[in-house]
Amino acid sequence: MSQYRRYQDVAQALRVVIRDEGFAVGDRLPPERQLSERLSVSRSLVREALIMLEIDGLVEVRKGSGIYLAAPSATTAPPVRDDIGPFELLQARQLLESSIAAFAAEMVTKNDITRMREALEMERQQIESGSADHSGDELFHRLIAEATQNSVLVDMVDELWRKREQSPMWAKLHDRIFDADYRRNWLEDHQKILAALRTKDRDGARAAMWQHLAHVRETLMELSDVDDPAFDGYLFQPISAPG
């Protein structure tokens, strides 16, 4: 059974804006920042809603220029879909995987650490070769879950990655990104997580994973921005780290 998601409400609100403002095909829509303020929602939700409209062929993204109305049917009712917004997914990962990392710090074995190091070496090689393969990244996160010795937690992490791989919205978000240098920063984050796990630092592992996934959200928001090349990094509502 499909689940109605918040970005769908925002997408419908954008359709109303398009209709009420009389936008025609080829017209540039207001910047995300203005739409966010007008609808009183976070910019990440606006980004997800626009990605949905882009997938439906109702708007066109022009990198460095903005978003333009591409079809007059943009004011019709949206199709039913059951896709997870990429920033919604990242928020779920941040909440879950930071707790998993903390628990893994208590349970991790020497063999777990060795396998994680091998996963990071795989990730490093993929980055150095310019490969679009993210399997080293995914494996590292899965190995942290495995280190908890709890198969339910492993299944939960696997499910989040499965949703990412099967998400048209996640794929469309990445279509906007051409600079892959961010992956080096994420590898550094992974190394900090591993260092905390190696010393069985529960709080350090939680904080390092939380910060890593915060970096992922910030990076994807910045690099997928099409309105403002001078993006300032504070364009969505982050959640506070647990106390």
C-alpha cells in the first residue's frame, strides 16, 4: 500500500502557485528559497517536490539557471507514487545509523575492524579511479551494522540502502551533481567513524556517524542546487544531535 508523503503535499502546493501566478511553459519558477518561505516549509521539502515534478516532466531543471515550467499539465493532480524523498531518507539514516554506530562500538571485534578497513580501501580505490561505484561506501555502513551482532539492525540498514537504490528521486537528485570531489570528504568521515569504533568509543562513534550523515545532507543540498551558485549551506532544516 502506497504511503502519502510530505513532498507530495508540497508538490501539490507548487502546482497551485503555478496556476494562481499564471506561469506559462518556458517561464522560470521562483527560486527555491522564495518558494520555501512562501509555503513555510524547509527547502529540502521544496527540493524533493520539484524533483518529483521534474520526474513527471512538468518542470525542467537548467543547472545554474533555475527551474522552468515544461508542461501545461503542471497544474493537474499529481500521480500517486510511493517514493521516499532523498532528504527524508537521509534523516532516517542519521537517526538509525548513529545509534547503530554507538552500539557497534561496544560489540565490535578485531575482525570487524579489519573488514571495515578493507571496505574503506575499496572506497578509496573507487574514488581514485573516478568510478561511479559506491559499493565500498555501502559495504562500510553495512559492516558497522554487522558489528552489532544484531541481524535485525543489519536488515534495517540494508532496507534503507535498497530504498536508495530503487528511488527515482534519489537518482534524479544525483543527475544534478557533476563534481564528485565530495566523496573524498565522505571517506575522511568514514575514517573518523572507524577510529572511534577501533577504540570502542561509543559516544565518539555516534557523533562521528551523525556528523557524517549531516555532511551528506549538506553536500547534496549544495551540489544539487540549481538556483543559486553562491549557496550558503543553510538551506534546509537540520535535526539536532541527540544529547
